[in-house]
Amino acid sequence: MQIWVDADACPGAIKELLFRAAVRTQTKVTLVANRPLQTPKSKFIESILVPDGMNLADRRIVELVSPGDLVITADIPLAADVVAQGGQALDPRGELYTDANLGARLAMRNLMDELRGSGQISGGPSNYNNKNKQEFARHLDRWLTAVANRRKNETS
């Protein structure tokens, strides 16, 4: 099991947290982006460069994700595809996407797009803050602990 990162819009603080976790837990982290990224030298960290284009990084992640993998993304349609394939998706702000909440999240996303498109609202999400980072770290830790327990059970 590994972690995939929709890296183009992922906050730097989250990438740094993931890099440290990858080395500490020996869990592979792969960043997928349409621009070159600098990553620490580690056998547990890599990046995949995709051509510039609408949703190409998302499509590549969907092609590569396996059941049980974790995908870090704020893209709700990508999260829905990942969950449908048996993976888990976590927003950098700390929201874990599930079958139970994705329908409502997709509907809200579509409504907000319509409202922005018609000029009824403007702006985007609030600024990223420490509470978001802490919530993300909490969910990441749960996933890493579950993976470590599975690895122990497989070797026992």
C-alpha cells in the first residue's frame, strides 16, 4: 500500500509531513504533477511528471491506485474515483472522503461551481491553517497505523 499525492495544488506543509512519514514508516509516497517537483532523495519518495492538461494528473492517479492505497487530493471527482476503486482519499485540510459523504460533497461542489459561474458568489476556500494540518496529520497517522498493523499480520 502506498500514498499518491495530487501534487499540483497540495500545500507545501502537507508534502513535508508526507516526506517525513514516508521515511519514518518506510511507506512509498508518489507525487503526481504536471510540473517538475523537488523531492528529498529517498527510496520511499518519487514523483511522476504528466503532460500539462486538464485532469491528466488525476487520470494518472486513477490508473495507478490500488485498493487500500491512500490518495491526497482536494479534487472531489478524483476522490470519488479513488473510493470507487477501493482506495481511500484524504483532503489536505483533513477531510476523509468516504462513500457516505462523497455524494453530498459532489453536489455541493457542483452547486458552488454554478454559483461562482453565475457571479452570485466569489472567492474560494478559506486560508489553510494549523487546524487543517492537524486534522490531516490525525487521519494520516490512522492510515499509517492500519498499514503497519497489516504488515505485521502478513509477516506473522
